[in-house]
Amino acid sequence: MLDRPEGEYRILTAATVPTHLAELADVVAVLGGGPSDWRVRDVADGNLNSVFLVDGPAGGVCVKQALPYARIHGEAWPLDIERATFEVGYARRLDPFVGRLAPRIHAYDPVQYVIVMETLEPHVVLRRSLIEGVHRPKVPDAVGDYVARAAFHTSDLANTFERKAADVAFFSGNLALQRISIDLVFTDPYTEVWRNKPVAPHLLAWAAAVREDVELKSAVAVERLKYLNKPQSLIHGDLHSGSVMATADDTRVIDGEFAWMGPTGFDVGTFVAHYVMAWFAKPFHDGDPAGNAAFRDLIRDDVVRFWTAFRDRFSALWDEVGPTGDAYPPGHFADAAGRARLAGLREAYLADVFRDAVAAVALKIVRRVLGYAQVADFLVIADPERQALAKAGALAFARSLLLRPERYPDLAALVNALPVFERAGLDPLRSRNW
Ligand code: SR1
Ligand code: MG
């Protein structure tokens, strides 16, 4: 149990937000004026929390409160409000490294479990931009940069084991949200449970094929164990296209409440997975087919740019900052031969992250197609058969990534394979050996 001040937790409403913010001096300074001058908008659209935007005479803030249940489901799904402590802990741990790639935190109230942060306007959630066909070419570089900085600076490469153990100890407390990830990402989609969304008739054969495939479930078990046993770096834990907000020039990573000391590749693969799903969905969206085709080429290029940005920033940090943590004692690699060997170890480290990322791409596709929290990229396709066709391609790709990872030694192999899988169709047997 975390220490926290005494006080009574209350669910905030648009009407009570101003009175609450008036007690937070740093926030009053940002807003200017007083509570009667502040305009409050309820903008909650995520799965778990309430979110308000508040505007005052001098500026605006975003107010996020952890509710004692999953907002999207209601009180029938209780959820520990302590998750806000981990979200703010994640933001503060990464702030020195990622700076303006994340929103600035103005205040945290540990009694109301409220985070007050920078308003991101006119930023738009990346998923919406992808669905609407608005390209954000700076996002892949920015998110690759973000993930690399987080991954390097919170790993054994940069830290003493004592510092890293402190991160493991703290973020190991984020139990409620890790339970969600273990259930919703790694477990539920491969079985029939109440939380999974009903499977449309056109996709029933695919759902059965996934759920009956022991080889597939064995591969998933390996990844589940890895997630539980590989505290490689501080990961966001839910880095989908709804966790990134952008304008043409500015990109921010938001919503770190699923923070966990886990495999770096989990974040890398999660982000790639949501581009990949956008790629499979795009031809089925309304709009000019030629425009949709051109946009999906941009999406495929964005995947490559994201991985390249991640790899290059990570390599640069390794070279410039140096592995100053306990992983690679500098004295072991001081001479020319040692330095050359260290460069090889760096490539091996990145290859390992890539392998973990490939599996995470697959896990995230399966969960978003067969599990509880599905994605609008597919759901906006109104015709059920066309929606199922888009999803089937993605599932066929995910199955291949999990069962035949040796076919995907690098990112070129991964993106070049995409067009093959869009021909998978509704019969899962057709693509069984792809
Ligand atoms: C109760 S829905 C939970 C999901 O929403 C979040 O965005 C995460 O993806 C989580 O798995
Ligand atoms: Mg979220």
C-alpha cells in the first residue's frame, strides 16, 4: 500500500472541478482569475478515467481523475484508483529524458487521484487522424525518439541495479492495470469469456481457429511469461494510437497509467501494431479508393520511420551517453577490441528488442480484434463482412508473426509481407501456412 495523505475521495463533475482546482496554487496560476471565471468541458472518451478541459483568463489545463471503476463499462467493473499514482510516477520518472514529448504535469492531488496537466489543443488523437486520412509525418520520429529515450534511460544500460530495483519495486505496485493487461492482452482473446466483444458471424471461423490453436497459445504463453519476467526498462504499457496526440508539428505521448518494468519491445510492437491495423483497415474506409491506397503507403512508411527513429536514437544514446549502468562495465570494453565488441553487443540488444516487438505486434492485433477493447479503425467499417475481411487479414498476419517469427528478421521483411496477408479472407485454413 502506498502512503497517501488523509482525505475523502470524491468523483469530480464539471460543476465541482473549479472548486477543487482553486485549492491547487500552481493550477490557479496557470488558469488566472478565479473559479467563477473558469469554463469546464467534460471531454472523457477513453476507457477508464474522467477528463475535463478547463479554460481560464490566462490559460487552460487538462484534469484527469481516476474513477473507481472502468468508465467505459461502469461500476460493474471496479478498478483501483491508485493507478493515477503510477501514471504520475511514470511521467515524473521520464520527464528529464522525454521533456516536451509528453504533456507537462502541473499538479497531482493524491487524495482525489487527479492529475492536472497541460492542455493539448489543437492536438488530435493519432487514431482519429489515421481514420480520417490526415497524415502526421512527424509522429513516427517523435514517438521513436520517446520510446528510445525511455528505454535507454530506465534500463540496466544507464542505471545501477539499485536504481533500477527502485523502479521495479515502485511500478510492481501497478497491479490493477497489469491485471487488465494480463487478462485483456494475453489471455481473454484466446478463449471465450464475458469480457470479449461478441464475434460477428463472418469472423467466427477465425475466432475458433485462434482459440483452438495450441501452437499459437504456446507462443502467446512465452510472451506472457516474458512480459512478467523481463523488467528491461520502464514501458508505457499501452502505447496505441489513442495514446499519442499530435498537430502537424508537435507530438505528445499521453496516458502512461499502464506503466510497468517490462520488455522494451512491448512498447515498440504496440505502436507498430496500431499502424498495421490502420493499414489493414484503410481500404475498407469510406472515401476515394486511390486516396486510401496512397494513405496506406504513408502508413507503411511511417512504420519504417518509427523503427528507424527508435533504433537510431537508442544507438546514439548508447554511443554518446555510454552504457554507464551495471550492464556493461566500461572497464571491460575500454580498448579497441572491447569497443568493437560492445558495438556488436549493442546490435544484439536491439535485435532482441526487435524480436520482442514482432511478437507484441501480433498480441496487440489479436486483442484488438477478438478481445474487449476493440479499435475504431476497424469498427468504423459499417458493413460486417467488409469489417471481418479487414480484421481477417490482420489476424492472418498476427498468426504468422507468432508462429513463424524467423520470417521477420527485420522491419523490411515485416512491412513487405503486409500485402500478402490482406488476401487471407474469411477462411482461416487458407492462410494456415503463410
Ligand atoms: C477496460 S478497457 C481496458 C483497455 O483500455 C485501455 O486503453 C487499455 O488498452 C486497456 O487494455
Ligand atoms: Mg489509455
